[in-house]
Amino acid sequence: MNVKIYSTPTCGYCRQAKKYLSSRGVEYTEYDVSCDQRAAQEMMNLTGQAGVPVIVIDGQIIIGFDRFRIDVLLSKSRPGSRPRLGLKVTDANKQAQKSDAVHVSGAFVISVAPASLGDKAGLMQGDIITEANLKIINNSTDLEKALANLNVGTQLNIGYLRGQESLKTKIAV
């Protein structure tokens, strides 16, 4: 997969786009069009405009920061398709702050879709995912990164907390 981002250091949307790509585990090449005239001209030739950010994923152009379009193009560019666990998660520490509970790291499971992979693996609302394939999960972004590198047909080993109990499960994605 070939990903380029044309940006400037002062562009807030550029920073958001780079952060989003990084959170998805995507490697990209950045071109600062404020000081690289060749890159600025290349961007103009591609888009006909001077606005940033411009993201190019395998030749497909995205003008501005469009998460949905980025996800669509990334899913088309990756071998296999991304597994869906059927979980809605948030940062466990944010959830703990809402309920005045003790600070804990992980991805807090808000809901589990019925008959989803997460449901079949026994995950439940309120569980806190702390590990995915031996990688520590400190927040929901860490879980997204771990899932971004999986393909359908692989196995995902999950460590999680349910109340005070530490549990493990395997999910065939």
C-alpha cells in the first residue's frame, strides 16, 4: 500500500489526518508543501487546488480529512478484509472517570452485537480488554491498532477483565 499526505505544519486537519493514519497502523510519506515546491506542484497537478491536506492512497485522492473515505480506501488496499468483532468500545480510564471508579487501562466494552465474533467469544458489556495477541491494550486506539493488522482467517487472543477477574478468550477472525 502506498500512502502519501501533502500537508503544512500549521494545518490542524493535516495533524488530525496524520494522527488518524498512525492510529490505524498506516505508514505514509509526508510532503510539506509549504517548503517543498516540487511537492506543492505535484499536489496541484493531482487536484487542481492548493488546499491541504491531500491524501493519496494507492493513487486514489482524498482532499481534506475524510475518515470514511480513508477507511474505505484502506480496506480496499489491504490484503484480506478487516475483521469485525461487533464491539463498541471506549477508553477504560474515561469510563472509570464517569463512574468515579479506580483508574484502569484498557478498552471498555460498551456493547456487544448479538451473534458477533465478540459475542461468540463470550465478551460482555462492561468487560475491559487489556491484551490482544500479547500486546498491551491501554485504550480503544490500541485495540484498533491491534485489529488493523489482522486479516480474516487469523486468530486473536484477547485478555480482559470482568469485574476483578482476569480472563482470556480466543477469537477466530
